[in-house]
Amino acid sequence: MNLGRKSYRPWSMDLNQFIRTVPDFPTRGVYFKDISPLLANGLALQQTIDGMLEKIDLLEVDAFVGLESRGFIFASMMAAKTNKGFIPFRKQGKLPPPIVSESYQLEYGSATLEAQSGKGRVVIVDDVLATGGTLQAGMALAEKAGYFVADIIVLIDLTFLNQFKFKDQKVKSLITY
């Protein structure tokens, strides 16, 4: 957690060893980054959450937005660990009204994110940054819903697929390919 001091972590693992690449999933030509082994290992998961929090200025954050679905895991754990709120940005039709929505393109199709309106400074959290469509939609949806995007963080940044920037900087991540 970035509160103006270095944190102490008694152990450090190479998180890459917990990421499995699955070719041609969910469609041909896509190399899916499976984080299931990381989620199944308690120490790796704890190191992931701590590492993500170390990159965030918590004094600038009221809540963590989790992008459906795997962003929920990290954002909710970050929120619980820091006593901040958790806000789910869900796929179309999963939240009760009233909602705000944003449609976008994926590397293998299209989708719509929905959120309930609110206010505050948020960090958008997701598992993988591929082409940037989901994060771009998340940022637009946050603004439509009344939130101020203070930061963005992902577990994995597939830099060979994107030039995505937030506030003229590369998006914060723990793992890059």
C-alpha cells in the first residue's frame, strides 16, 4: 500500500509461474492468460493483492471498481484489505435498474458494461489488459456513472497488443508480456 513508506514483504515469488497460456481460447488465434493457478495459491494471491496495492496512492481512492468478471476478484480483495468500497461493473443485464451502460469492442467480439450511478474517486481494476477495449469502456462508464477515475491497475499487461495509456503513462501492472 502506498502510504508514503515502503512495505515489508517477507517473501517474494515470480508470479509468472502461476500464469498458464491457453492457445486458441476462447476463439482461434487468441492466447488466453489463465490466472486460475495464481488464484488457487494463497501466497501468490496475497502477493498479487499486496503488489497491486503498493502501486496505488490510497489517499486518492474511495473505492475499487472491478471489471467483470476476474477484475471482481482483485478489486474486492483490495477494497476489503484497505477498508474501501467495491463497485462492480457488470456485463449487460446483471444489475438491477437504474443503470448506466457502455458498449465496446473486444479482440474477439463486442460487449456492454453496466454500473449503478455513484460518486467518488475510484481505481479501475482488471486482470488482463489486451487491446484496451474493456478498460476504455470502464473509464467511460465510470465518468457516465458519476465517478472520478483516479487510477487504473491490471495484473497482466499484454504490451504487444496495446499502447494503452492512462494520464500519459503506461497502465500499472504486475506482469507484462
